[in-house]
Amino acid sequence: MNAATQSVIEQVGTRSVSSIRADFPILHQQVNGHPLVYLDNAASSQHPQVVIDAISQYYQKNHANIHRGVHTLSQRATDQFEGAREEVRRFINAGCSKEVIFTRGTTEAINLVAESFLRPRLQPGDEILISALEHHANIVPWQHVCQHTGAVLKVIPITQAGEVDFTAFESLIGPRTKLLALAHVSNALGTVVPVENFIAAARKAGVPVLLDGAQAIPHSVVDVQKLDCDFYCFSAHKLCGPTGIGVLYGREALLQAMPPWQGGGDMILTVSFEKTTYNQLPWKFEAGTPHIAGAIGLGAALRYLNSLGMQNIAAYEQQLLAYATRQLSKVEGLRIIGTAPHKAAVVSFVTKNIHPHDLGTILDTEGVAIRTGHHCAMPVMSFYGIPATARASFAFYNTFAEIDRLVAALHHAQNVMG
Amino acid sequence: MDLKDLYRDVIVDHNKNPRNFGRLEPADLHADGHNPLCGDQLSVTVNMAGDRIADIRFDGSGCAISVASASLMTEAVRGKTLTEFASLHARVHELLTQHDSSIDPVSLGKLGALSGVREFPARVKCASLCWHTLQAALQHETNAISTE
């Protein structure tokens, strides 16, 4: 049975998915002679017209450099940029906008914490705890600080289903642990990590916690105060916003105590050749002219997502996930990698006879965009003993019929490859 | 883009039934190749007779294009001198990468089946990995070859 034959109500809150799709101009095009089916949302999501408009309006009417300018355009640009910061604060329920640092993305946010927060605190033999699920962005920055300080990276193993092993975590966290850095949702497998349990245990042990929220924030309500984490990192471009802009949320007391990471304009109060005094939060960590249009685009994206409701988005995406899991499981020779009971709308899979890379090419000729490869999570691939997977990742603008197109394209691939 | 330009029957056949698959033991020359983008990994072992490739095997894992390309390569280079290999490698490289190439795919025999790859830029590295790896083996390079 496919979507055409069942009575599916595609609805995000009060809005129909077909009306939501009308908000996204890029979705309405032919790729290789077929209507585009975009299932690579975990890599980067698409933009509603309101985000594109916010960015072009800024460039058409309001662009100037921010802060310190006394002329009208500079004030407008500053207001919009700082307004976006307030949108972010509300979206993640941070206590105050000082706790919202704009970065280039999740990766830069993690590097900032690695270099400014953690590195000065580390002694040889200290430990940093991550999980075997992590994206390279939540592995490599810690390896860097380990190399420079003599600290040791410890890895919490995962289970065959792709869940972080809590019992193993309890035995790994200890007096030498100086940070727990965890993915909130796995990009390669879709596993939702029950971070609340990990954070509670880390709190008890006095260990600060960083969450890589890049894959979680597009699919759920994130409340940093409720989570009680110390740092939360995410990127705008997985949230219907632009590339090149992201956010580091940090607890104010920690951010206040941290030294600036990069030096330059905007992050200073006064400069002389003898002494420089630094700006206050959040600007202390925002050296140089930032991605102003990016922040404004992110603000518009968050307003758009709020208008749909993150709860509604999460509920609809879970329906997509359930349907995709069911339909893909019926494809002969297909094995889903990552079978945790609680997942975001991501399905990673391998097929018996066709390499993921060939699948990616063949599906593209059918207009179906998926990602193939190691998904910047090579240790996850090693764990399963596979070089790569094919990954279909869904957003609230995807439909059940698109999942049918994916399945049909997989059957086509099996025919092509004999 | 016609998929059948990429996955021609020869390619599909060599992927399903790779020729000269395995390792020569002992081998005069050996090199490993790796395409980090898609995780393709292959190794090439060669026995020489003077400056001629007397025998060659490959093994590893990869997509259909990389496996078929390696399989076709082993058939094409057996018996070739180092100079003949260099000339063939240059022609295959041109066939894979240049749209305005004047090389007639038919003149390359079965290797001509790879001419569709150039229409799929993301896949050129898959087809060329084995050639770079063999070249490294012939040049006695011991470091693993990477396409990145």
C-alpha cells in the first residue's frame, strides 16, 4: 500500500503540507526530468520565501555595518541583527540574550568552547567525554585540545541499535572528566539521545555539558534552561536559515569567565598598544563584522518555524519517519542502520548489492536527492563495519508520496544494477 | 544525463563479477588507494617481468564504478610495459575528465565503457582511483593514495 491508496492527512498543526510547500520556491522544480524530491534535510534544509525576502530586503534597504554607526542604515541593521539575537533567545528559552553568541555554525561554536572554555582548564591526564555517535565536528576540536594539553579523549560506546550506552557512560565519567560533549540527535543514524539523563548524571559529578544540537533543533522544542546544559550549539542552515551563521548558547557565568577566542574589531572596548579591554557579552566573542544578513535570515526562519509550531513539526515528522521506516523495510535486501526506538526523521540504510554511492547517483537521475557516504561520522560507520550508508532525512515539507517516490527509485536502482 | 551511459552493461558485469580480484602473494609491487569521500578502498598487487606488468590483481570494496574500473584496468594493463601503461593512463584520464576529448572510446576497447563517467563529475574520482593506485605501485610509492 502506498500513500496514494491510503487516506493520509498531511497536516502540520492547522496548515496543510501542500500549503507549506508553496512557501518553499526551490521545491517546485524538475531535476533530471522529474519533480524534485528533496530528502537531504539533515545536511541542509531549504528556505521559505519569508527567509529569502528578509535577506534580500536587508540588502535592498537596510544594509550597513552594525554597532557604533550613528547613521540611519547602521541603526536599522543593528536593530535587526540584535533583534535576531532576541529571536534566538526566545526560540531556545535562554535566560538572556547575552548568552547567545553568533558563530559561523555549530562547528565554530564547538571550537570556541574547546579553545576558550576547556583548553585553559585542562591538565595532562584530564578527560573529555564524548560518544561514539558524534559528528566529526564534535570529535576533532577535542582531539586538538588534547594534543595541546595532554588531556585524553574518552568515548562512550553505542549499542547495536545506535543508542549511547548509559551504563558505560556511568563507568566512564569520573573525577578527571572536565567536559561531557554529546550529540543531542545523531546526524548519521537519527538517534535521539536522552540527554536529560546524561546531564543529570554529569551535574551530580560536577562535569559541564556541551550539546551538539545541530540535528535536534530542527525537529523538536529545545529549552536550554529546562535541559540544564552549559553549552548548546547549532547551525541556521539546518533550520531553514542561511549557511555561514550559527549559535553558541552558553551559561552566562561560564561565558563571563572565558577569555575571548578571536581578537579584532567589535570585541573590544578600548585598544591602545599597551592594553586592550574587551567588550561585554555577547560581543566579546564576536570579533569582526559578523554575517549580518545571516542572523537576520535566521531570525526570519525562527519566526516562520514558530508560526508552524515546533511541536506540530515534530509530530508530523514522526509520521513521516514511521511511514518511511515501514516502506523502506519492505524493500528487498535493504537494512536500516540505526534502529533506536526514539529517532528524528532520519533513515540511514544499506542495500545488499548496491553501494550507497551508486544509489545516490541513480536516485538523483530519478529526481530524488539523498545523501550517501560516511556523513562526517566515520567512527559510526566503522562500528557497523560499513564504508558508507544512504541517508534519507525528512523535513516538515516532505510528503508521504515523496517517500513512495524514494521507494520506487530504489526499485529502479535494483533493476539498473541487475 | 542518461543512467545507461554510466552503468553500461560492461560496467554492471565487471561490478558483479570483478576480474583479477584478490592479491598476488608474493607480489613485486603493492599500493593502497582510498577515496575518503565515499569510503572506497582498494589495493593493487603487481608482479613484473622486466619493465612489463606480468600479472596484476586488485581487491577492496567500493561502488560499482570503482570496482568495474579496477577490474577493467587489470585486464587492460596486463602485459603492458611501463611506457605503454603511462600512455594508456593518460588517455583514460583524458577520457574520464575532458568533455572535448578527441579520444575515440572505441580505441580503448572495453575501457571505453567508462566514457559516460565524465557526465557525472561526482563520480570521476571513483573511476580514477585504481589508476592512481596502480601508478603509485609502479612508482614504488608505499604511502596510501588518496583522492582527496
